[in-house]
Amino acid sequence: MKYLFVLFIFLCAFTVFVMFTVIAEGDIENFILSSEHEIYFDTTENTEDIYIETETEIQDDEIIPGGFITETEEETEEKEIFISVMDAKTGGVNVFELEEYLRGVVFSEMPSSFEREALKAQAVAARSYCVYKIIFSTESSREEHNGADICNDFRHCKDYISYEDAEKIRGEENIAPLWEKVSDAVFETKGEIITYLSEPAIAVFHAISGKETESAENIWGNYIPYLVSVDSEEQNNIEEIRNYATESMFSADEFKERLTSNGFDAGFSGDAAFWIDSSGIVLNSSGRVDRVKICGEEITGRKLREIFSLRSTDFVLEYKNRAFIFTVRGYGHGVGMSQYGANLMALDGRDYRDILTWYYTGVKIDTAYKFF
């Protein structure tokens, strides 16, 4: 009888252990399936700082199956990390030391006239992205990049410029002090990345937000715990942000032609003033346009942004003076860190750690070295 009782206790303990393991693995799987995607840049305009306004965006068509990295006693001493980069023009692959490479990345992604703490936040976000790609790039992604981790095509991965190329554009006397400022931002944060649940985070960003950032779930359909909507200060500092609000105008014929040529044929007829009903414009939880009814047919705000080359989905659409007018606020998909918002926080005395942990909810500032 004593042995039966011992066996009974053992079976109960084993059952509890199995149940805990299944639940834990299920949570991990749900996190991976909800958050791990390819990332690419969507770039649309140059500025005087030799930087290109960009936004990292998660692709809808590929989930990276990377592993979940448990927190153990990893080595955390400083070490060199290398990243392979495909040249989008030649197809050749070059290998860079990560910190050196990041100087050219940050110089391209954010105006070097920005505050140092904002540049440091951008450096950590870019480093997080690169580490994520080194660890979790899929086989198809590497095939597309000729075996490399990423490429230098700003429409697909990270934009990059070398010091020599920047010097040719603006001259050494203009570039040298700006390059030194960006280099300081990179090396003062050397090895630092952001992590969520001990895993490198997908540090997407955009140029200009409004009163709040966007949730990844509203854009890509997947809930990502650290990419949720947070307050941002751009709307209260409009005078300090170039092109915070823009306007795009289209005649009724242009409006109809753009939509129909992109596969949206709502059977346009009658007076154009009645094609759009203001009650048919639905906003999402962050106040951006989720969908619009045009002649009774629905189209998403994202699709309208793409068709009409709008700077964001934070827009007002109206018909007046025989034209359709989009009044657009901000620039980018709105998810993750706002670059101009980061600069405003830096001007207000906040450091890069404050900026990162504000825009990426629940992340930790961690070291990249433990993953290599």
C-alpha cells in the first residue's frame, strides 16, 4: 500500500510538470507566431541631411521561425560581431564589423542634426534590427540576399552610406563633424540592443507620428506586446516639424482613375460629391483611417495611402471645390519609435534609454554579446 501511495504521488507530480511544460511551450509558440516577421524599409524622400526618411515595416507574407532564446548565464563580455551585407546594385556580399557598419546606417536613417540622445536611440534600434536579422533570417531571405544577412537597399532592408560616398555629396568640411556626431552615438551605445522576453526585438520605426503611435495589430494584424500605441508629442510641436501636415488634391477623374487602375472599381456614377459619405470613414483605436466606403464599397486606409502616395494613414478625406483633398498628418505607418518624437523627447532632457523604453513597451536595454 505504501508503494502504491508513492506511485500515486509521483504520477500527480509528473502530470503537473507535463501540463506546465505544454502551457509554457504554447505561450512561446504564440509569441513567435504573433511577432516574428521579415522587415523592410519603405523610403520616399531625401532631406538636406543626406538622410532618407524611412520606416521599418513588417511584411505580411513571411513569418520568421526563429527560436525562443531562454535567459541563461550567457557570456556578456565585449566581442566583435560581424554582419554580411549584399550590395543591391552589384549583388556582391561584403562583411562588416557591426559597430562600423552602424555608423553608415544611422547616418542614412536619421538627420544628423538631431539631438545626440535621439541618435543614440536610433543606433540601438538599428543594432537590434541587425542582430535580429543575423540570428533569425530565414533561408528564403538569405537566398534573396545571396547568402547575406541583409542588403543595403532602403526599400527592402537598411539604408547605408559610407563616409567616402557622403563626402562626395557634401564635401569633407560639411560631413566630418556630422559623421563624428553619429559615430559617437553608435560607440557610446556599443553592443546595446533592446530585447523582449530575452529575445532581440523587432525595432520598427517611422519618421513622424501624431498625438500617439500606432499599434502593430492595426497595421499587420498581429498583436506584438512591445509595439502598441503610446502617446507622442508631435501634435503639440507642429511648428518645429517640417511637413508635419501635407495636402494632396485630386480631381474627380484623377481620383477615379487611380482607384480603378489599382483594381478598385466601385461603379463610380453620379455626382462625385456623393461618392464618399463621411459616416463611411472608420477610424481605428489610434485615430488613423482604418477603412473608407467609396460608392458603397470598402477600401482600407493602408490601400488608399499606397494608391495616392500619402505620407500616412492619419488623414482627413473630403470633397470640396470639385476636388478630393487628403489632409495628412505625420509620416510613416506610425508603429514603434517616432524619430521626430524621439528628438522632441531628447530636447526635453530625456536620454536614449527613456526614449526606447517609452516607444517600445516592456523592453529591456540588453547586450547583444550574449547572443554570439
